Amino acid sequence: MIKGAKEEIIEKIKKLEARDDEVIKSVKETKKVGVKVLRNEEWQIENNLVLKKRKVYVPRDEKLRVEII
């Protein structure tokens, strides 16, 4: 993958995560307890990306998911 395209997709993921209720709840819980891992490692924050089960969480946005594929 071209580096520029990869960075663009990562930025889109970050912007959409802020609108996703599931992510917002998990990030708030993580910040509240002051750790980077939450719920038996189900949710993590790494390099300012939210991970779910050790994979980058892609918000429920059909257009973005199609672009990634």
C-alpha cells in the first residue's frame, strides 16, 4: 500500500472513532482508570488508535470499510 494512502485511511479511522458510541464509551473508561488496556485486553489504545481484540477498530462506516477493502 502506498504510504500516503495508508496515513489518509488512518486519519479517517481516527475521525470516525470519535463519533462511534462503542468507542467513545471504551475510551472514556480507559482514560478514567488511567490504563491503556481495558476489559481483559479487549480494548486498547495504541499510537492514538483504538484496538479491539488487538486489531485496529474500524468504525461502522460503510464507505470507509469499502475503501479499506
